[in-house]
Amino acid sequence: MHNITRVVFMGTPEFSVPCLKLLLEEKYEVVAVITQPDKPKGRGKKLCPPPVKEFALEHGLPVLQPDKIKTEEFISAMHAINPELIVTAAYGKILPKALLDLPPYGCINVHASLLPKYRGAAPIHWAVINGEKKTGITTMMMDEGLDTGDMLVKSEVEISQDMTTGELHDILKELGASALKQTLDLLKQGTLKRIPQNNDEATYAPMITKDIGKIDWKQSSHNIHNLVRGTNPWPGAFAYYRGERLKIWKTELCDFPACSDKPGTICKIAKDALWVVTGDGAIKVTEVQFDNCRKMGVCECGHNVKTGEILE
């Protein structure tokens, strides 16, 4: 049995919060919370704290927000804190060897994929965009690589045909806390097993940028549907209608015969939807958003959309 009490937590977005909450519920002494610096948001570019910082301050936890974690100053500060274990969840930076070697029980990361698939910054987005049928959480013992450390605990979840990245995120953030609890229990019992990753099976999930959401109507209906749900709620799939940017938030797969119209052509319009020609038929579009407008059903958009027009 191992008596582990002093833990440093490193995390930044909403995904990380349930793991930090779990540490408090399990009565670990969270001696410091390390998170990314506040960032400007919105039209006013007001500095906003990351969700982990907000949660930590609400619970009276000490917070550090270093710009860089490889400096002698930060490493010295971590030595002074003297954690027995470091837990990370979507912190956003690779830990240097000086940090990895610091705690006697190592550094455990909660990663939102079934490693070695989808190493990297955006595993949830890419699992949906690529049409995966399942994903999950892997806890791992960190090393100097990008999500390359030995695996500890895995938990799987199915991805339904219409599930969005946002919906999957909300499932995985809670599953992450559950997997972390299981991992820490095994660690304390002295029965935690390390399983090396097979690097030959590894895939990469690069950071998502806004331009990833641009729809190529020559793609199959399935691929377009996966892109739409995979970029929901951020950054959003989009096309251009009459030169105006049009975000497409919801689509449905449907039986529609292939036709000779150019991909992107609006081939059918109903009260609550429109159908757009794709590379192998057509896809049903049900929720859209023009710039500076709210999300709305197709029937509400007020742009007098006509069949035969083309989404670029």
C-alpha cells in the first residue's frame, strides 16, 4: 500500500475540471493547481480565466499560471512545493524531464482517446470527424514524448452516428474522472500495471483550426456529416452562400439518389430543411447560422433560398 497525499494538478479547459474535483472528493491534498494564463475572449478581448482556475479559486486552492514551465524559476517553485504525484488533464503543454522526474510516484495524464490512437491536442474532435464508432479515456504514465507513455487504465464509450464533439466531450470529461479514480486506487494498492504503447498503431490528432470546418461538397455525405458534428460546437462547419459565410450546425444522412448537379447545389427545399448535393448523393441540412446572426432552422433564415443555387 502507498500513502499518497500531496498532489499537484495541471489542467486548463472544462474537460479538466471533473478530474480536479475528483482529487478533492478523494481527500487528496492538492498542494498546487497549474493552469494556462488567462486569455482574451469576446469582442472586448477581456482577459478570462480558464475553467480550472475558476474551480480552483472557488475551492481555495493555490493557483500558478506560468507562461513557460521549463524555466529554472518554475522548476524551483515545483521543488519547493514537493509533490508526491503530478496529475495532468488537458493542460496544454508537454512536461519537461525535470518535472517528470520530480514526484516519486510520477506524472499521470488523463487523455481523451484509446491510445495509441489519437495522440495529440484534439483527440475528441478527430474521433468524430473521422467517423470512429468508439473512443474513450486512457490514463498513462507520462514520459518526454507526446502522449507516448505507458498506458494504465482504459475506459471505452460508443460514438453514435449523430453525436457531436460537444456531446462526446461532456461524456468523456466525466469518464476521465472515473478512470483517474480507478488509476489512483490501483496505484495506492500497489497493483497498477504499466502497458507499453505499440507505436506502429499510433495516430495523431493535431490542433483544430477554424479553416478545418470548410465543407468540401465533393466529399461523401457521411464525411460531410462527420465534419459537421465533429466541429460542433467549435469551430463550426461552414460554406459560402451568395458570398456570405454560412455555418452549418446540423445535418442528417438520408437516402437520396446520386444526380448530375454540381456538388454544393441546393437540390431540394422543404419547410424545415434543404438538401445539398454531395459526392455520392445529397445531405439534409436542418440548422444554419449566418454571420452576426443566431443559430436557426433553415425555415427561419429569411434569405429566400432557392433550388439550383450553390453553396461554395
